[in-house]
Amino acid sequence: MPSTIDRRDFDRRAFLRAAGASAAALGTVGALASCGSGNSGNSGQGSGGRTTLTWWDYFTLENFQPGMKALIEDIEAGVPGVRIDRRTFPFADLERQITLGAVSGDLPDLAIVDNVSMNSLGGSDLLADLTERVEEWGQADQYYEGPWAGCQVDGKTLGIPNTSNCLALYYNTGILRSANVKPPTTWDELAAAAQRLTSGNRFGLAMSAIRTEEGVFQFLPFLWQTGGDLDTFATDGATALAFLDDLVAKSSLSEQCVGWTQQDVNTRFVDGRAAMQINGPWQIPTLKKETDLEWSVVALPRDKAAATCLGGENWVVMASSEQQDKAWEVLKYTQRRSVLVPYLESFGNLPSRKDLADQGTWASDPALRLFLGQLSRARPRTYGPGYPDISQAVAEAEQAVLTGSAAPSAAARTAAGKIDEALERR
């Protein structure tokens, strides 16, 4: 597992200048000012002496609402004197809205953010330092190392893991059995199995290589499995890119993967157009509805090292909040077993806490247990404020290679220059 990465202090004035430019371009500062926050006077003591806490998240899909509604009702009943005022944003907009809030002064008291957002938000002075509160709480050692490391910035605890997920390899057991192929455990076995399982309009493997963080999320395990990391991308990135390029060249992986989301990948697996797929545990509810589909899941095949990528969300408290004590009470309450287990089950997610491994559906479901077991090696994308540029460089390199416009070595060298420059901002 990676250790916490030290980061260069983020230039708050530059951050605010960038936020101001975004706000001016979007014309949204005025719109944001209408929402409640600790600074706008809409948060704080309400009627009956209750404290209203504003809360932002990006869980907009309908299937998330019952679980979120139940969680908020539980918090309001269990945390004395607290009322939650929740606001949702599309996934791609939440971090930007928080950035804009740095200018407008309209920020929530607490939020649930994607764990990769800690790279940019963590160095901006927007997040409250929870280090002393966590030390007094005494439960930091109950979390898996990867999720907990994703909340650490410059030696400070700036969040609490909310939910976690990672990637593994799904396979169609019927197709593999008919082809007399065993689930692969190494790169060589994966390449051989994918080629053998490719037939007609069915590819041996499906994965997302789309030019977004979604595709980068699926690529990074291949980089780490070489034994390297982003600071060795010129060599180890070339190795990972060459491996995937060879799969496409042999038609074991469709070149159309450069446009596939993870949902697109799962659709092809369900339809029988892919014998294996790389995906996360959030696909399990859909797969279980397919009664005619026989499937199972194993850890991602390894090269020199075993690795998977950590996904999920973190709870954060805003430094601007005048209700940090109450917000911290809420965060602690959400981590109670009686609260967290049903919440995670309703979302189809995994716990970030080791002490919940024997609780919930993941305790007995073989597929969920596989994913839960992989959390101990799931690596967070904690690379500092330059990570958005890193992600773009990696995505561009993968696209160039898999579309045949650049050789793996050339694409890796080009990306490495941009990556090294971004890493220097830590």
C-alpha cells in the first residue's frame, strides 16, 4: 500500500483567482449565493433551538434517494438538535461548485466528495483540519489503509472515508468453462485467456479506456502492477500501454473501448459480447438481476505486483463552517455500525472500516467479499493538486496508443513530461 504523499502547499490565492475566473465565466456566483451555508446566515440556530447544517453531495440518481433519506432521518433523530439541509449536484459539478463557493462565500457545512477530489480541495484551505478530533475519537485504526490514506494531506486528516470500492475482474463462468479456460491471475494468463475467449462478435475482455477519469481509474492498476508509479511513467507506463495495445492488436479487446464508460463495459458483459470485464462492485445489483447470466469475480491479474484502484467518497467539513462541532458530531454518528451498515447496503457499496467486514451483505456474498478483500491493496490517487493534469496526460496517452496514433514508448514519454511537471506541485 502507498504511504501518505507529502504535498507542496497549495497557493490559496491562485486557487481563489482560478475560482473567481470560473465564477465570472459561468455567471454562477449570484446563483450560488441563494443556497444556504454557514456564511450566508442560513445555517446555524433554527427554530426550536435546532442547528441546521447544510450538506452537499452528488448522489442525484433516483436509486440513491431512499438510502440517503433514511440516513438523514437517522441523523436528525440521533444527533441532538440537528437538522440537515441537503443540496445535490451532478457528479461533475460538485467540486467546481465548492471552488466557486470559495469566492462567493457560500459553502456548505459538510459534504460528501469523491476521494480523488482531495487532491485539489485538500491543499486549498477550504477543508477543516480534523486531526485533533480524530485523535480524540480514537478510531482511525479501524479503517483500511487505502481509504484512510486518501483523507490525509500534508500530515493532516481532512476527511473521513464514507464509502469505498475498487476494481476486479468479472468473468462469464459458462463461457470460460466451455473454452476450458481458468480465471486468469497474471498478465500472461489474462492475455492468453482473452485471445482464446474471443469469438465472432464476442471479445475476450472489456474495459473502459474513455478519455476521462473513469478511464484513468481503470488504467492505473496496470501501471502499478508493473511495479512502477506515475514518476516512472516513461518506462513503466510504456509497459502498461504496450500490454493493452497488444490486446487490441490481437482483437482480444475492442478498440472501441476508448469510448466506453464502465456502464458500457458492463452492458457488453451482460449481453455476452465480452467474456470478461474489469469493473467495480456497483455493477453487482445489475448482474444479479440477469438470472440467465452465470458469472463470478477474481482479483485483477498481476504482473510484478498485485494492485487495484481505490474509488469511493469521503466526508469533509468546511473550514468556513461556524458549526464545525455539530458537523463533527454528525460525521461520528454516520460511522456507527447501526447507521453505516444499512446505509452502505442501500447504496450497494463497501465499508471503509475493517471492523465491519463481518457485517452486512458483504459478509456472506462471495462477490462482495472478493471486493472487500481487495480493499487492503486498493491504492488511492493521492498525487497532489496537479492530479487533474496528470489524469489528462494519462488519458491522452492511452487514447493515442489504443487508437494507433502513437507507439506506447512515444506516448509514455510525452505523458511523462507532463506528469513530472504536475508532480512537482506537491
